Amino acid sequence: MPRKKVDPTKNKYRSAEERAPDVPRVAYTVPEFCAAHRFSLSMYYKLREAGKGPRESHAGTKTLISVANAAAWLKQAETQPAE
């Protein structure tokens, strides 16, 4: 029996950018935030534990960081002296 052809436009595992490339990003998931800011998940959780992470929102079980909160966190992190 031949394999069923899969329509790549209906793959539920595609990223948000692949599913809707023209929709502007308004929030990051934690892994997306870490990738965008070039640090590891473990570093993110260390910052969060120390109270130095960005503000988070929750949608069901998903943790989101708005683009505005990410920008505010980055600005604040840039102005703070290194410890």
C-alpha cells in the first residue's frame, strides 16, 4: 500500500513563522525568548530565580513573554551595572 502524501501546509509541528509568516510577533515562549537573546534555558531560569528575568504572562500552561516586556527587560539589563 503506498504511503499517504502529507500536505506540508497542514503540519501541526511547524513554527509560528512557518504557519503565519505575515503576522507580527507579539510574544515569545521561554525557548523562543532564550533563542532570540542568545542564552540558554538554564540561564533564563537562574535569572528568573534571582528575580532578574522579564515579566511573564501565562496562557493556560504556556509561559509567554511579550515583546514589550522583553524590550523593557533588555533596556533595564543594559543599564544595570554588572555584578
